[in-house]
Amino acid sequence: MTLTRSLTRDPSGNRATADVLVIGTGIVGLATAWRLQARHPDLRITVVDGANRVAAHQSGHNSGVLHSGIYYRPGSIKARTCRLGKAAMEAFCDAHQVGWDKCGKVIVATTADEVQRLDGIQERGKLNGVLSHRIDTDGLRELEPHAAGIAALHVPETGIVNYAAVCRKLSELIVAAGGHVTLNYPVNKIEATGDGLRVQARDGRSVACGHLVNCGGLQSDRLCRIAGGQSEVRIVPFRGEYYELAPSGEHLCRNLIYPVPDPSFPFLGVHFTRMIDGGVECGPNAVLALAREGYSWRSVNPRDLFDTLSFTGFHRLAVKHWRMGVGEMHRSLSKAAFVAALRKLIPKLRADDLHPGRSGVRAQAIGPDGALVDDFMFARSHRAIHVLNAPSPAATASLAIAEQIIDQLD
């Protein structure tokens, strides 16, 4: 695929509207468009999204952590892009007056088994270039006086930021450089036109383009298929629900308090996160969402639910993790159960210290064997690149992921 100024014409004979069209105004899509403008300032760039605002889904509903890269398998795309992307994101925020804070975090072990797992986490961090310090109970109390643990890792370079604010700034910069950001544009058709593509919205509007980058998140697998791409994975949505500390309880957490991850379960577990704009979030859990954009139990989309429940990969995942899934659902429906999970890290926490917060939906790619795709995943079709899996730390790594996408385009 050679990235040049396109001479593609749409069926009506007009010159192409865009040389490169990016689907998705989440942070990966916007970062890709912005980096593309910097590398190829002569290209016409358009970003479209079906939502009515940028960062409407994953990028605007996450915990806002600038991840260090301590957890990820050395040599993986996650590990490489997290380290590069974190440095790039910090520089971007400094350059464009987006607030962030390198506050650090602690990963707290509460059992002897978890203490042993801390060694493996610290070793992975070393291989990824992440500095961490093993601390005892006294050291933990100095950093987080109300956290309970028998040992911990202190990761001083972890930070916090508002990724929705980053997305808004990226959108402003793209438009200022001559690009276009078009909202309320739900794509339902992608056709090859010989030397390009025509991307159509549900209302009949269309954009002719030379190349396409699919950063559609929760819809990325469907967009890949309608563009003619081949992929066996399917997006299964998992909702994460948060509580917030009431003002009277905010003193219980200074910065970020994480548990030691359970290696048999693909999510990090409930934790405490100080937010850059104030307040402390507690969570998330991880329950199956009944819609790809389903932020509560009341949000049900029959097509989305059928896609999940009819998928062999989901059946195999459910058989393997059903006990954990039941526990997550119990925490979703019972505040007492959620509080009990949080008390493992902060025993003084009371139910009155918490009130319901927001929720987010994670677009998790799952293979037909039931395995959750752990790393970032890309696919290709005619004049298109598809980002099929971009879980955490995708927001942290977004500017580095963008460079990888553009390298493939080039």
C-alpha cells in the first residue's frame, strides 16, 4: 500500500473527498489522523464517527491512567507501544496544556501467593524498562496510609490524565491543520471503487477516499467485514462499572491503589484511581454487556446480544470463566459485594463512603477458541487497515500505535 495524494474519483466523477479516511473519533483514531497530518501534510484527512461527540465510548469512559507498561509481556506490541506512547502522551499534554500528573501507584499484595506474583510483575517491568520498588507494610503506609497489604510494588512513573480532553484537543488540531472531523456519521457500507473506497453512512451520505483506517472500537470487527476483510475474531463487549468515593471518604486514597492481578482472569480487578479532574473512582468490575454500547443492564441490543451468544468463542470463554463471571455479576447487582471486594485493599472503607459512578464498555476481541486476544491486533483489506483489538493500555499507547498504523499505510 503506497500512501500518496489520491486521484480516486467517486461514482459521480468528483475528485476524492479524502486521501485517507479514519473511522472513529476515539483516541487511537484521532491520534492516527493527527500523526498522519504531521508526516504527510499534503494529504487530505477526514475522520468520521457515528456518535455526536468525540471520545463518546471507550476513550471517554476509562479510568484515565497513564500506564507504565509494567504488566505486559516483554516484546509484545503492548509493551513496546506503551513505553513509547506514554512518553509521547506526556510530551503532547505539556505542549498543548492538557493537565496530567505523574502521581505513581502501588500494586498491593494481601496474601502470600500474591507476594510471590509481585516478583514476576517486577521482573516483567524490568524487561520493559519500568522502574519499580518493592516496599513493605511500613513503606506502603507512607504512600497510602489506609491501604492494607503485606507487601507492595511502588511504580512511581504511573500517571493520570483526562483522555476525553486529549481527544478534544486532537480534534481541534486536526481541524486547524485542514482536516475534517465529521460526527453523526454511522458507517454502514464500504465499497471498493478500483483505486479507492466509498464509505457510506446510514442516511446515504458517502465519502470517497484513497485509503481507510478502521479505528471503530466496539464496531471494528463489523466494519472490517463490510470492507471485505477476513478475521475470525469477534468483539464481545464487557461493561465495567465504577463507584466514586464521597468527599468524606476521599482521604482514604491518595493516588492509585491496585491489587495483584489474578493470572487466571484477563482483567486487573477492582482498584482505586485518583482522577485528574478531582475525585477518586473505585472499580471497575467486568460483566457481559447486553449491547455494544450498553452502559447499564437496561441497555439491550438484540443484534449485539445475538452476535455474542451465538459465537462459539464466547461459549468456550464462558465455560472456562463462569465462576469468575458469576462473581462479577454479583458485584454488579450488590453494592455490599462490591464494597467487600474493595475492602481487601482499604479495610476502613464503608458503604456510605461510596456512591454510584459512571460505567464504560470494553471492546474485547475473542477468538473462536475462546481465548481473549491479549495484544493489539490489526488486519488488512483492500486499501484499508483495521484495528481489531485495542484494549488497555491503548489510550496510553495511542500516539505510538498511530505511528505503527501509518508505517503500514506507508
